[in-house]
Amino acid sequence: MDRVKKNSLKEINGTIPVPTGKSSVFKKLFAFSGPGALVAVGYMDPGNWITSIQGGALYSYLLLSVILISSLIAMLLQVMCAKLGIVTGMDLAQATKALVGKRAAIVLWFTTELAIIATEITEVIGSAIALNLLFNISLFLGVIITVLDVFILLALIKFGIRKIEALVFTLIATIFFIFAYEVALAHPDFSQIIRYFIPHSDIFTAQVAGGDSAFFIALGIVGATVMPHNLYLHSSIVQSRQYDRSDEVAIKEAIRYATIDSNLQLGFSFIINCLLLILGASLFFGKNPDDIGRFAQLYDALQDHTMVGAIASSTLATLFGVALLASGHNATITGTLTGQIIMEGFINIRLPLWQRRMLTRLIAILPVIGCIYWCGEKGDVVEKILVYSQVFLSIALPISMMALLYLTSSKKNMGKFVNCMPFIFLGWLATALLIALNVQLIIETVKMLFS
């Protein structure tokens, strides 16, 4: 595979200095930390929130094992992405194009763009609902307001990638502490929680009357957790560090610290997604499916001391709304960066970030505005779009996974840093499992349409 001459995201490529020689482990880890936080954002966006909350509300702790397995798969894939970027000097889009050629690259670019738009839809919906909860702004107006976040992004980028990484990590930590506190007030059954980290066959058969099947929500959780755009993003932003790209020892060290950074941050996102499911189960499980599991209902429940505890107040609910708004805008940063990466990598087109941001956001708000226009401002209908967008992501994921696995398992591409056999086996097993689940989902959907 021929190496490309253009750097991925050239404005940040190789801009962050890292300690060399006998510097302490902590100094090196701090220097390499940051890309993992940007990647972890995609694992705790509004799409994760709604699928996890609804999973807990409808099926209690049953789907905790799905979050665990999805997170482990995500950790495995993100390590491969970091290795690909560090060793080859290419992001996944560039490497895939060099492998398959220009024509196939155009098809892959289009598919990946659809996945990014699906992700963007979740950010639009999450931000609009947060604005509605916090300021009583209509969902329609909230969707329009989200277009303005392009200016927020441009202001942040001026501060540099390191400042953005620090801000994102701070917001992740804030979200973590908010939900840890709220779950503690809800008094969940920890013995049952531990039990359901082991997969149960009920995941494939459970069906609550009036609600989506456990399997359908499980696939949504997979789509919300293991996201295609994160694979492209990580393989690019790890190259922002100034390691010696001709020194095998420096490359090995960069891979090691990138792996630690990625797994630590994804560990945070795993815990947050578990907390969301546990909170949904603690507050709503066993209630009418038509009256549970939505953002507005969770917001109201956090103000109800009979459901959460005597400490519950409007402040607690406001923290939830702020966390939801922060989650949507957090994902905005990574979505825009990823859009630029795949556009440059697959079809060699570069747009100014504000144009790229505006184009993607305008496309994303159209289906949401259409839904609000035809169905009215019903939170449950809008949030349904959010869940279905996550299922689409799980269907789009295998294409990116297969390219990543092939590239990082080739000694010609990776040299001494090629995937070991356990990684290869687990990677292809995860891909085969996801494809099988998608086929089953299509069969179930067709049955529902013709029943």
C-alpha cells in the first residue's frame, strides 16, 4: 500500500510536543492524553443516553452486559485505530482509499457521511431537548438554534487542539460526577447490577407490550457505543503528537501511551452509560412503557423527592439538562473534525471548517424539522428518531470495522506492529457477531412491516 503525502488534519498534525528520554511515565502519559477524550465523547452522546435510559426503563438491568461487550469491542477497535495512525502516518480514510482505489472510496465516503449525519441528528435532538427542558424553548426553535453552534466550534478551534482536549475531558468528568450522584440517590440494587453484567438469553426474546424489544434496543446500544466515525477520528488525532516517526522505539512508546489514554477515557464512557441505564431502571422500570424512559420524564423525576430522595431538587434536574446540552455540543467538535477527515481522506476535498460544519448541520436538521412539522412537538416521536439513528449506525459500522481489521492485520502495512493473533480473532469475531445481529434486525423489521 502506497503512503500518501498529505498529512491528516494538517493544522494539528505533529503540533503537540511530548517528553523524550528518561522523562517520568506521568509526564509522558499527560502529553499523550487527550485524543482518547475526544474519542470518548462519541461514546456518551445523546444517542447513548436515550438508548441506555430506555433500555433500563423497559428491561431493568438486562442490557448491562450489552454495554459491557460493546465497550470492550470499542476499546479493541480504538487501539487498532491508534496503531494504524501512528505506524502508517495515515488515518483510516486515507489508508482505505489507498487499499481499494478511488471509485470504491467514493462509495465508502458516501456511506460514512450518512453515518456522520445520523450522529449529527442525535446531537441536534439532544441539544434541542436540553434547551426545551432548561429554558422552555420549543423543540422547533431549539433545532434552529443548534445551527448557531458552528460559531462556538470556530471559537474553540482558535484556542488549539490541546485546549479543546482539556475542555472535553472536564465536561466528561462533570457528566460522570452528575450521574454518579444521581444514581446514588436512586438506591439501585447492586447485587442485581453485578448479576446482569453476564449476558442472558432474554436479550433476544424479551418484549414489553407497547415498547421496543430488548434485542432492538440492544442493537441501538451497540450502534450508539461503537460508532463508525470514531474509528476515522482516532486514527487521525493521535498523529497530533510530535513523536519521532522514523524511530521504532518512539513509535512503540506512542502506541503504548495512546492505548492507555484511549482505554482510560473509554472506561469513563462505559461507566457513564451504565449509570444512565441504572438510573432509567431505578426510576422507571415496571411502569407504563408510554410514560417512561424519555428525557423530559427523567428530568421531571429528578425533581420528585418521592422517586429520587429528599435531596432531589430543581438544581439536580438542571444539572441533568446542562449535562445533556454539554453532551450534544461536545460531540459537535468531534463530528466536524471527522467529517473533514473522511472528506479529505476518501475524495481529497478540503472545505473550511465553518462550511463543513454548516453543511452537515443543515442536512441533519431537515428530518428533525420534518418530524416536528408532521407530528407536532411530541418528545416521544422526536426521541424515536434518535433511537433509530443509532440502529442505522450499527448497520453502517461493519464496513469500517472490516477495513480497519484488514489494514492492521497486514504485516505489509504495519510491519512489526501488526495485530497479534488474539486481536485478529477477537476483531473478526466481533465483526461477524455484529453482521449476524444486523441480519436478524432486518428480518424482524420486515416481519413487523408485513404483520
